Amino acid sequence: MSMADTIKKLRESTGMSRKAFSEHTGIPVRTLEDWEAGRRTPPEYIPRLIAYQLKYDELTEERGEQ
């Protein structure tokens, strides 16, 4: 799976629009668009970092900490 596909899959798994995902992660919308379209390639750690953040969000939500 390409980096672009991975980023898009992570975002889509949240059900968020690019704008909402951008606000949630702090990644500019234009950057997300470029990554998902394959026009730019994020550093290799970015998909992992996003996945960790989403997992953290999920865990804290389950505990009622958000």
C-alpha cells in the first residue's frame, strides 16, 4: 500500500472530512490533500504517528477521559 493510500485510509477510518481531520491532527488541509493525492510524500513516521494519535483518542474515549 502506498503512503498516500495509508494516509487516506487512516483518515477515512475516522469518518472525518479532510477539514475535520486537519483540525483534529493539526496537519494543514492542503498538506493532507497533497499527501492523499500522492503529490507530496510525508516523512515515513507520519502515518504511524497519526495511527498512534487515533488509537490514543479511541482509548481515552473508551475511558471517558475526553
